[in-house]
Amino acid sequence: MMAKKSMVVERLRKAQMIECLSKGKRLDGRGLLDYRPIVINTEVIEKAEGSAKVSIGNTQVIAGVKVEVDEPFPDTPNEGLLIVNAEVLPLASPYTEPGPPDEDAIELARVVDRGIRASEMIDLSKLVLIEGEKVLAVYVDVNMLDLDGNLFDAASYAVVSALLTARIPKFTISDKGKVVKLNEFTKLPIKTIPISVTMAKIGDTLIVDPTYEEELVMDARVTLVIDSDGNLCAGQKGCSGALSFEQIKLACENAIVKSKEVREIIKRVTGYGEA
Amino acid sequence: MMAKKSMVVERLRKAQMIECLSKGKRLDGRGLLDYRPIVINTEVIEKAEGSAKVSIGNTQVIAGVKVEVDEPFPDTPNEGLLIVNAEVLPLASPYTEPGPPDEDAIELARVVDRGIRASEMIDLSKLVLIEGEKVLAVYVDVNMLDLDGNLFDAASYAVVSALLTARIPKFTISDKGKVVKLNEFTKLPIKTIPISVTMAKIGDTLIVDPTYEEELVMDARVTLVIDSDGNLCAGQKGCSGALSFEQIKLACENAIVKSKEVREIIKRVTGYGEA
Amino acid sequence: MMAKKSMVVERLRKAQMIECLSKGKRLDGRGLLDYRPIVINTEVIEKAEGSAKVSIGNTQVIAGVKVEVDEPFPDTPNEGLLIVNAEVLPLASPYTEPGPPDEDAIELARVVDRGIRASEMIDLSKLVLIEGEKVLAVYVDVNMLDLDGNLFDAASYAVVSALLTARIPKFTISDKGKVVKLNEFTKLPIKTIPISVTMAKIGDTLIVDPTYEEELVMDARVTLVIDSDGNLCAGQKGCSGALSFEQIKLACENAIVKSKEVREIIKRVTGYGEA
Amino acid sequence: MRKLIDENGLRVDGRRVDELRPIKIEVGVLKNANGSASIELGKNKIIAAVYGPKEVHPKHMARPDRSLLRCRYHMSPFSTETRKSPAPSRREVEISKVIREALEPALILEDYPRTAIDVYIEVLQADGGSRVASITAASTALADAGINMRDLVTGCAVGKVDGQIVLDLNDIEDKEGEVDMPIAIMLNLNQITLFQLEGILTPEEFKKAFEMALEGCKKIYQIQREALIKKYFGSSEPIPVE
Amino acid sequence: MRKLIDENGLRVDGRRVDELRPIKIEVGVLKNANGSASIELGKNKIIAAVYGPKEVHPKHMARPDRSLLRCRYHMSPFSTETRKSPAPSRREVEISKVIREALEPALILEDYPRTAIDVYIEVLQADGGSRVASITAASTALADAGINMRDLVTGCAVGKVDGQIVLDLNDIEDKEGEVDMPIAIMLNLNQITLFQLEGILTPEEFKKAFEMALEGCKKIYQIQREALIKKYFGSSEPIPVE
Amino acid sequence: MRKLIDENGLRVDGRRVDELRPIKIEVGVLKNANGSASIELGKNKIIAAVYGPKEVHPKHMARPDRSLLRCRYHMSPFSTETRKSPAPSRREVEISKVIREALEPALILEDYPRTAIDVYIEVLQADGGSRVASITAASTALADAGINMRDLVTGCAVGKVDGQIVLDLNDIEDKEGEVDMPIAIMLNLNQITLFQLEGILTPEEFKKAFEMALEGCKKIYQIQREALIKKYFGSSEPIPVE
């Protein structure tokens, strides 16, 4: 996922970008805290219990939810399982190669997962079929299809939208204690809608929703996940630069503001909260 | 498995071969549709339930059958398991390296497996011990020992011969519902003898049983598997060239004729069909 | 684990070392059959059931014992499990890389394991909870922390010391036949104290406890494990040179003598055998 | 075993025996790729992308006289009824190989010495015939990437269900039917580039099945052309074949 | 769920909410490494070693303008309650990455073009906060290796337990508490180099937690300095900060 | 535990304590290999092949002053009572290493600088003593390949069964016996190149076992020589040792 570029070009591009940002503008004309257009389509994969295709500008990702009956982890016998995986497909950019997820894809999956889990979006205690023995396992796989920056938010919105619209089978326990799948469906037990807001620090400026070009020159990346109550529930700083103490606080403020906008889009698209 | 050779030598060799084939002859003197000598020895590995060593000219392979008690696949609760694996051993040629099976070995194993499975050679429904719970799993591992072309047919004949002569233990179900191995033996439930016939297209000529030298210059490879009734039951085109519509039909006709010859050899060697 | 060095330097160093050894001395002043100082600390990892940190000169290793309830191997239903793993950590030397254990680490683990197992140090038959169903599995993991030669002995002493001082939980079987962990502890059932003695052959001289520098020029390595009764119980020759028939016998004699010295150190440090 | 063809000769999804499922091809669906195409064939949803011609890594794999074609067919974990592990299965390895060998005869690789051309196929949703749909999409994506080609490659499967030869098997027919025979052709050159067979066919059935598959390919070829025309000439109207 | 803070405001291990666990840092614990340090923080026992600047293999990974920093965080099988497989887990891969990115801002990598610097961290025993303790040890080991640095990096975790913000979570607080927020800073530069958050905090709680973590880092920074001074000047007496 | 030696001093397969199993060596069994040999020892059926001296890949592994010897000992899945996974086990990795180190002292690797010599051993059927039989076959294959050697290497195992020292353990004796001690020697040089021991031997028993193993090696060495003579001089008659 690392682009090859000459050092000279890199420095020139960065200087130009910092110059532009110092005037409060970005190369694509957006304001510092503007998202690119966010387009979300749900129920795009009929064979999955839930699915969503999300684009943020030219970045495209797709997430699918599969539900299986499984055993709980020994240390959480009263909770269902939630497993988030991310793959950056080789078709997504000239810089991606086939193979098992690298550290970038693993970090991506784990940060998306952390946002869902820490916000308590899904009430995992309601996914238990037989305490300590059988629970629902919710697998969410998110594939990156076309890369133009800000995979963290795109992947997160796809996962959240797929979970919000998932139609999962109902189960009952037979007299013999066996789990039986019914031909009825229900929604996942949703408690909140966590929204990921990712910012890049370039020079001394924080911008929201970086493009691939902006990511190439950013000093640091920070992702904050905000729940429906406006609380922080997950965070991750990335890249080889640092943030000042003030910047981390500013990032929190930005995230709280922007998360509201995005949450409204997701609610509208998924119909969540409507009777 | 790809030889390194200079382009010039490659082109000269191909030209010479096409010249020769245009006269209906091959470099080793065979006719276009002749097999090299086929030698089959069975029961060569006492520790295996079945085994066969096959040579076609200088190509040597060995197959062994191991039978285990296992659980059926969830979607075929009333069938035993048949698992075919192929390894091209590093000792088999200067171009093979140690490591997990590469795409060539995987294709080889899957095409051999497909011939056995699609022909319904083994009646898998007769390998069930306890419906949905315990079945026989028949593992056939085939090792390539010395490479001189036409691995598909050599591997297939070894697998078929090992299965035809396999001596598998009988089992019974105890009062407690446990599977108990008896000290009696039986044969596998055989329904037909599928014979693989592999042809190479060089220039515009189809030849049977290509040597390694012929494979180096072939444009396409086609394998057809014919059952005892003279029906097609599996096929696979390989290599980076194409076949004309007429050639594929001609290949079928050739395969039906040649399969009869080879089936007679295998029946004689394995004693199959004799009281 | 292979150092890069110029051939010239290698030959000079070897010549110098052989010259020195011919006078019965070593470059660090030791006699041919002297160990470097052996320092052993036990119970250094509170979360492990047993642990020991061992240094021999500048070589440092650490071993930890974890005990789990597991199923026995089908062919030894009346025995607990003992599993020894060794890792040469990348922090241990400039020549070690991250990754799964290489052939050196695998040989190391297997030879240490062989010494414990063949000496019957642990009475595995006493680790059975429910015959054929539940046994204790004793995992011993030994990490190389800092390399300066003679990993075989250092790892072996760490494993032996960790096992001798391990405090393992007691278990009982409930009325329902379940394994229940008690809040009581016991020692492992120890039958003997196997001591590994490793020698290097340089030129025609056998030396005990080679340093890394000595290992670089040694022709062969031989490890012999001696039990408390002075019997041989495991052995392994290593490296690309040979030993004369006389040298192997001399190695046995040396090992029997040196093992007594080291066994006394381990008994003192672990308090083994004291009421 | 349920009946797969009813008394009116209609299949489980209402098609006649020689009828294709609905098919949709779109060209240029990914920004980063040099060429791309998506295909929907029944419930199949597949994206193919082409990167190249490009430098080869590692270099010793480069061929001095032609481009190195590489191909990866991969199924998304959510593409199947039961979740599929993202690690490539043996089936995916074999299909990647036969797809590469189905595309290669159409490509003029000699025009791009010392380079590599990568074809990545992602099956987002799998239905019967995903490998032939993948070939159709991939050859369209190769055309979109501007790679010199002798012809488009068009794939179509044919099979035997309830004793009858049928075109373009869906998932149920693939699993419960008797025979699956996927082929791919270069229509204008009368050449077969993919041929696989699994299941028992008499020689006569084989000939009939083969002819039916060719007819299917002809129809799909038109849709490939239209999709390319739509992207490059802004029209989806069929243009008469030269 | 057991109470993690008692009526006297004391935690399960007897600490006040803003109190660190006992901490001990030792420099130069390995002979082979170019720099090394061990840390004990509560029950954490961690060794960090630095190899480099050194040649890069494979060569094409070398950067012409700076050193390549690589980092491996690894837990020993016996470091946890239940034995951990020695193969790196996804968690270890992520932590290795964030630790590398926490150390990199402090290193003047431009001083060592075309080289690599490897940081290897082995967790011999794990307690709450092993990643921040690892960062503290690793930056001390980098200083011991003589790598040019802008500042030491100091890590400390803060969290929320029984509704209260508490410093330096131990294992039980980490597992049963509500929030874990590890951070690492360059104290003299007022810069954050690691920031992670898991669990729900109001904006006010976040600010409080952040300030508490900074106070923790200040104390740990002094111990890092003393450990370096002890090795290099033979004294463990605190030397006044310039 | 069953008795492994009866009242007449005969073993489960009827042999005396100092008697070898039937043994058969054949040279030149593979066409592609530069040298090859098969061995049957009891139920062991093993093929060894030698490729080289040849170019080294990757090149940086080449040694400027000698050939690089590589060795792979591998068991076929059907070679054992219970099917063995084809992936190399830790046991196979260790045996590959000790076999390489058993062959290396006999080879004049300095004669082939910058090359590699690969020895591939496939155990088609495994019985007791497969590693020593492998060494015997491999050194014969190396001679067949024309590699310059100081001597043949000959392997033989000895052990302790029912309290008695016995030669050339079969599978049952290997599994149920008390001691297994495989060795390999260069007979004409009085040198040991492989030595392993598992099980308890008094110093006196060790000496007795060692002498018995040497006697076994002497007999096997003759059979190695005869197999080579048969291939190269067309005769299997024993030729007097020089």
C-alpha cells in the first residue's frame, strides 16, 4: 500500500499542499473539515445476511455480514461473537498485492472492530442461544475495491450500514436441546450508531477525510469513533509523525461535529430508527 | 516445473517437431496416437490399503490408498469421503523444488480426482458406517517420482489401479454405537473404470501421451476421461494455446479409442473383473 | 544463526584456537573441560507454573512451564503430555531473524525434549486425570535471550530447573465426571535429574561448553545427557564434521564426570531433594 | 431429489433449456485499475480488474519475448451461502490457472516484452458459472485496459439436468444436476480456450451440449461488445458486427 | 462484577486512582544487542533490544534518505494466564505497528540513510499496559544504542474503572474496567506519538484522563532518565532536568 | 507389554540379536536425477536422489569456497500405519538436518565452489531405522552422481529390547523397545558422522551397542559397494576390498 515516488516530487507536492492548506483550501477544492460525497447502498449481496457498498469520493468498499451458530469464547459464555475482517483486494490499487492481510489491513480491521465493539453497537448478550454452549457468530468481512484514501471511515461505514440492515434468521431450541433455524427473520440488537471520523495532520493542519494524495504526505492520522450520545468510544493514532496535545483535543471536537452529519446520512440510507 | 531454455533452441526444437509430426512420426519413433510402454505394479506398499507404481516410458509415479474413519461432509451425510492429493516430489526432476503443491500439482490432483468422482468409479454411498456420523474416508496420495511428460495419465492410472486393488478393513457397529474394526477385509465398491487420455496439440497436430520434450513445445493440452461404457465423464484443457472446434471433437474420438486399450492393461494387471 | 565472516579471518581464528587448545588452554583462559559460570534463577515468571532463567557465561535463556488439561495421544492413553518448544528470539543476536523456528531451533527443542523424555525425568503416568480422556499437558517453552554459545546445555538446564520447581494445581473429578481444578498445588512427579553436557570438537581436541566464538570454528558438536544414576539417556552429534570412534567414547566419559558437577548446582538452586 | 425441469420444459427459475440468465456487463467500474469490468449473470456479481503492462517483480520472472500474464480468481467471504475463508482454496488456485490459460490465447503478449499483466477477479456473489462469467468479465476488462487482443474471450457453461442438456446452469442446477461443462471461446476465430467437463455425457450428448454452449457464447459476446461500445462511444445501442 | 475501587478510593492492588504501579528500568541487559533495556511495571516483565543502524535485507527495502525502522512486539508463550501460541497474533501485529509509529517521531532517521534499525520487544510476563511499558523500554534501548533522538518516548495508560478515571491499569482493571486509553508522548516536545482508545468517555472525561496520563508519563520519564544515567554515569541519583 | 525376544533368543521377526533385516540396494533408479539409489531394509522402501553440483538460488546463499549441501528427508503420506500429512513435520526437519550433517564429512565440497548439491530422500514405506537406511541410500546416490567423496557413509541402528542389546531395530522394536541408537560411519576412516541416542544405557551397554552397530555397518557397506559395482561394472559379485 506504499506508493513509490521520488523524494523530490514528494517534497514538492507536500510544500504545495501545505501552502494550499494554509489558505484553508484543499487541492480538490474542499474545506478542511469537509467530507467528499458519501454514497451508501445496502442489501447489495442477497446471499449475505447484510451488506453495504460505500463510496467516499473515489474510494469504494463493500461489506458483507454472515451469521453462523458457534460456541462462545470460554471467557464470555453469555455473549455472541462479532468477528470483523478486512482485505485490501489486489484489484483496489496498483500498490496492493495478493496475499494474507498485511499490518495495514490488520490494523484497519481491528480499528473498525474496536469502534463497533467499544461503542457496544450490538448487544452481544442478546445473541446467546444456549448459555455457554451455542451463540450467534456475526462475521463481517469488508473488502476494499478501489483506493482513494480514508479506508478507515469507508470500511467502518460499510460495516455499520451492513449491520444496521442485516436480516438475521431466528432460531429456537428443540425439545432435545438442538438449535433449530426458523424461517423467520429479525434485526440485530442495535444500541447505538458509532461513527468513525478520520483526520490527517499535514504540516500543522488537521483535515478530515484525506484522499490518497493527502495520505501520501500526511504526518499523522487520527481516527476517532463517536457514539450516538456524542461520546468518544474508540481512537487510533497512526503514521510516523506526532500530534501536539492541542491537536488531539481539536481532533476530538472535530470528530464530535462531523460524526453527527455522517450519522444522519447512514440513518437515512438504512432507514434505521424509522418505525 | 518450467524448464529454462533459450528462446532460439525452443523455436528450433518446435520447428523440428512440427516437421516430424507433419509426416505422422514423433521424435521417439511413435505414431501420433501411440502410448509409450505402460508398466503397472500393484500392492507395492504393504502399509497402505492399496498402492500402485506406474511408469509410462520414463515417467514414474506411485499412489497409495489409506482408509480412515471420519465424519461425512455436512452436505453429503450419506456418502463416504474420497480425497486425492498429488505431490511432484523434488527428486522427480531438476525443475521441481520442495514446498507445498503449486498450481500444477493442485490442478493435477483435482483433474485426477474429478475423473474418479465424475465417473462414479467408487460408490461412495456404500462407505457409510453410521448415517450422518461416521463414514470411511479414502485418501489417495500420488507422488511423482520421475518426470518425462504426461503426469495426468500416469497419476490417474496409479490412482485407479491402487483403488481397484485396495484391500480395506471391514467395520461393524457395537451395541454402544461405536465403530469397531474387524480383522476382515473387502474390496472398494467399484462401478466403472475411468481412463484418462491426455493429448497435446503441437502446431495443428494432436498427439497422445506427450513426453516432457513434447510438452515443452505444445500449444495446448487436453485430458479426457472415459468410463467403461465409452462415455465422457471428465475433461480439462490446459496450457496457453487454444483448440479449434474440430480438434476438441477429434480429441473425444481419440480418447474413446485409446481408453479401451489402456483399460484392458489395467484390468489385466489388477485382475479386476475376474471371479 | 550463521555468522558472516571472511574466510581468511575464519582460518586465522581457527589456527590460533587450535594452537591455544594444543596447550590445554582456551582463549578465555578456561581449561578444556571447564564450564563457564552457571547462574540459575527460578520462579522468575509468576504467571507460569514453573520458570527459570539460566545464564552460562554471556548466554542467557529463560524457560516457562504452563500446565493445561488436555486429551492424551491415542497411542498413549495412560500418559500425560510433555511438549517442549524452543525459540531463538530475534533480540538474542545480530544473526537471528523473526519467524517460525528454523532447523536449528527445532533440533534444539527436540534434543532438550529427548533428554527429559528418555531419562523419564517426569513420570507421565502420574499426570492422568481420567484414563484415555483427560491428562495434564505440560508445555515448556524456552526462549534464547542472548547468545554466546552452548544453547543446548543452557536451554536444557532452564527446562530442567523450571520443571523441578514447578508448582502445579491439583485436580479432582466431580460426581458428573468433570475435571475440577482445586486451589491446592503440588510438584511434578520427578524421577531423575538429566544433565546435558555439550562438547565441541576443534581440530582433534574435545572441549566442554563452547562459546559462540568456539562454535564458529568447531568441526563437530556432541551432546550427551546423563541421568542421576550416571547412565547415558540421550545423545546427539551435530555439525558437518565427524568424530573418531575414540572421541565418542571419550565424550561419554567427560559427560559422566561433568554432569555430576552441574547436577549439584541445579539441586542446590532448586532445593530439590531437600525435605 | 427435486425435479429441476417441469412438465412444461421450464427450469427452476422459469427459463427454457436453451435460455441464458439475465446478464449485465459494465466497463470501467474501478478508477485505479488500467481496465475493469463488472458482470452480473443471474446472481453472480463479479468484478475484474487489469493492471499492466507493468514492471515485473521479482525481475527474474520477466520473459524477454513477451508479457507475463498472471491471474487471480478469488471469492469474497460473503459470496457463498456458508461463509468462505478468505485464504485461497485449492479450487480457487485451479480456477485461477484455467482462467489464465483461457485468456492467454487471445492476448498478443509478444507486444509487451519484459512486462507483467495482472488480472484480478473478485467474486462478490457466486452463482452457477462463476468461472465463465469471470472470463467474460476479465476479457472485457483487458479490452478496456487497451491490451492488444486477437479477439474477445467469451465464457458460457452448459450442463445436463434431469437428463436434458441445458444452457447456463444456475446454482441449484450446478449442485444437483448431472453434468457441468464450462467452455470459453474466441468466437471470431472458432477457437476454444477453456474446456472443462465434470459428469457423464454420451458422445452424442457431448456434441449437442457443445453446440448449445456456442450459441450461448454468441449472445454473451454481443453484450460484451455493447458494454465496451457504451463506455467508449457513449451508446449502448448494438452496432452491427463487422 | 466485582468492585474495582473500594469505599476508601483504593484499587484492587491498594493504589490510589492516580498512582503508578512499582516500576523498574534497567539499561544494557543484553550483550549482543547494540542497545537494550528491561522494564518491570507491575507484573509486566519486558525486554527491548535494538540492532542497528545496519545493512538492509532485502536491499530494495532500503530508503535513500533515512533509516528503515522495524519493530516486533512479541509475547512469550508463558507470559499470559493461558499459554499463548508463539506465532504472532493479529493483536501483536497491530501493536508492533503502533509501537513503531510511536517511536519513529522521536528518531532522527535521516542521520542513517540506507540502513535499518530493528527494535525487538519480548514480553516475558504480561500485565495491563504492556504496550506502553514496551514503548518506554524500547525508547530507552534506542538511547542506549546511541541512536540520535529528539526526545525519549514515554508511554502510560489511563482508563476508567467503576466510573472513575484511573492511572496505569493493571490486568484486572484492563479486563474488567470500562475504558483503556494508552498514550505515549515526547515530554519535552509536548507531542503525542501513540494514542489509542477503547471504551466510552464523555468529552470531559477524556480531558481529565488525558491530563492524568501526562502526569503519569512525567514520573516514568524520570525513571527512564535515571536508568540511563545509572548505566552511563554509574549513579542512580536523580540529576536535575536541564 | 509383549515379549520382544523369545526363550530361544529370537526376535519378533525371527532374527538373532545381532542379525540385520534383509537389505537390497539399487543404483540409478531415476532417469532425471544426477545420481539415485533405492534401499529396502526390512519394510523400509526409500529412494534417494542427488541433483548437482548446480547453480545456487538464491545466489547470496552460495559459498565461494565450497558447495552448499542441502538435504530433505520426507515421508510419503502412505508410508506409515496412519496417514501422514505431506507437510514436513518437526521430526522430518530434524532428521533432514542430521542426515545432511552425516553426509557432509564424506563429501569433498571444496571441489565444487559456488554450487549446490541437493539430496532428496523420499520414504515410500517406513519401518524402524528409516533415517540410517536413508543415509546409506543417499551416500550411494552421491557416489552414483560422481560427487568426490572421502568414503561412503553407512548407517545402522542398534538398540535395547527386553534388556538386551540388538542390531537393526524393526518398527515394533523401535516403538516398544527401551533404546534406539542410530549411527552412521565412514568405515575406512574410522569416523562417526551420525550419532543419536534415545533411552537409558549404562556405560558398558553403550560400548557393547556401539561395537554391534559397527559390525552392522560393515555388512551394509559391502552391499552398498556391490550395488555400485553392479551398475558400473555390470556385475553383482563382491569385489575384494582394496
